[in-house]
Amino acid sequence: MRLNDRPRRLRRNRLIRELVSEHGFDIKHLIQPYFVTDGSGVREEIKGLSGIYRESVDQLTRTLAEDRALGIDKVMLFGVTERKDTEAATSRDEKNPVVRAVGELKQKFGEDLFVCADVCLCAYTDTGHCGVTVDGEIDNDRSVEALTDMALALSRAGCDCVAPSDMMDGRIGSIRKALETEGLVNTVIMAYTAKYASTYYGPFREAAKSAPGKGDRKGYQMDYRNRTEALRELRLDEEEGADIVMVKPALAYLDVIADFKRRSRLPVAAYNVSGEYAAVKLSAQAGLVDEGAMVFENLTAITRAGASIILTYHLRDILKNEWHYA
């Protein structure tokens, strides 16, 4: 039986139920991002993202063991590699660092760790774009085929949740159909539903080595002047089989988060992105703000707007420093 909408996916185990519970700001609703790269013994701090690292699979496993002791049990993985080509073949092959990491983490931590993985081609294309380029243009349908194959590779490896962040038309429906066809019916799709073309992504592009070589991403990511358009994307992702819908970035788009909360019956996620994180870090390092207090103010604003799930680089610091509401 092929179904786009399976509400039970979001009830399947304790970690998923905690993640999507509907009321209250809680550490259990936060997801910590990690960057996984090729090689072994690699742990490189990322310029502009103080305290965040590019790590090889072996090192990531050690880091996660330490972070699990802090209380982190929900993660988002992003790939970093020098193996790039026109078709983004590395995004879905057996050497992909994220595919390998998913297998290792699920084998080691099992149901005690909820593993999400980004589904996008930007870290794997030689152009740095989120889709396959044909004759100087991003080919939507060929890109969707590659993204679907990537999502399948991650799900087969044991990924609990795939998160398409590319903004290609129709990719949620294609991925859902492929997962259903293969019997991977428990894989959650967290759709980057309204991903805006934003200057707030600068540190991330350095982290993932994914800045576009030519042009920009305004032809597929959303125009920050548009609000109603996000509701069109929301309707499509709901119809195509998303389980969770996301707004990215968060702080400059609280109105869009609020719109999603009012319009959707799905859990609403927000990504507290790299530029937002870096702004807090730099202000704190300059002695201008209380870091913990600003983090909680920002995360509370995102929650107040309507997000019940937040991806944030601050999670480890919150737990390590035992920050609380001021």
C-alpha cells in the first residue's frame, strides 16, 4: 500500500514523539547539526562557527559518544567532500561520508539516537549548486532524480529522517513515492519548505565547502520579499507527503513560522542558521552580550512564533554550560 500521509511515522518511538510534541520549549525539541567529511582522524574547527567542526566518521562517532553523555539525542548530518562532479554522484554512493556515518551511528546507538540527514546536492556538485546544471541552468527534474536516489541511500543506511533542503519542485513527492515503493515507510521527511535565499548562510557555505562557483541560488531558493509564496510551498509539501515542514532561516522569518503554525497541522521546524549562531558568538566574544541569555531569548522567540522543532548549533553549549532562562 502506497500512502503519502502516514501519521504513525511520527509516533514510532520515544525520540520522534518527543521531537514533535506540540507544546512548550524543551531541550528535547532541539537538533544539533554536525558536518561529516572524508578521511579518518579529522576534526577541523570551522571558520565562523566557533565550537563546530568538520569531522570524519570515526571522529564523529567519538564526538557523539561525548555529546550523548551531555544529553544530545537528535542530530542533523551534513556532508563535506572534495569528490565533486556534474551529477553529484558522491551524494549517493557507498563512500558518501554521511551514508557511512548513518550506518555507524545507528549500529552504535540504535534507537537512542535520532539521526536526520540533509538531502541536497550543493556539497557534491562541481558547481556548488543544489541541483544538476545542464547548459548553464539548474535542471529541476534531473536534480529531483538525484535527490531521490540520495534520500534512498540514506534511508537504506538506517537514517530516521531525510531532510530535502534543495527547493526543487516535486522532490518531496518523488522521495515519498520511492520510500513507499521500497518499503521504507518509517522514514520521516522533514521538508525545508520555505528556504529563503539568505545572506545568513555564509558560515555554513564555508563549513560545507558548498558556495556556488558562479551565480547565486535565487532561481530556486525563495525571495525574502515574499511571504504568501511560502504558503504555496507549504500546501505542496503537505500534499506530497512531508511529515514535518521547516522555515529557514528563523529569526528574520518569524512571520512565516507563525503563518505555518496557523495553516498547517504538521509539526513546524525552524533552522536557527549559521549566520544567526555566528552573530551571537561574535557578540559574546566581544563582551557585548550574555551569550546564554541571548541564546535563550532567540530560541524562545522562534518557539513563540510557532516552531516546535529547532535546528540549532547552540544545543551543545546549552547543555555543556547548563544555561537556563535568566
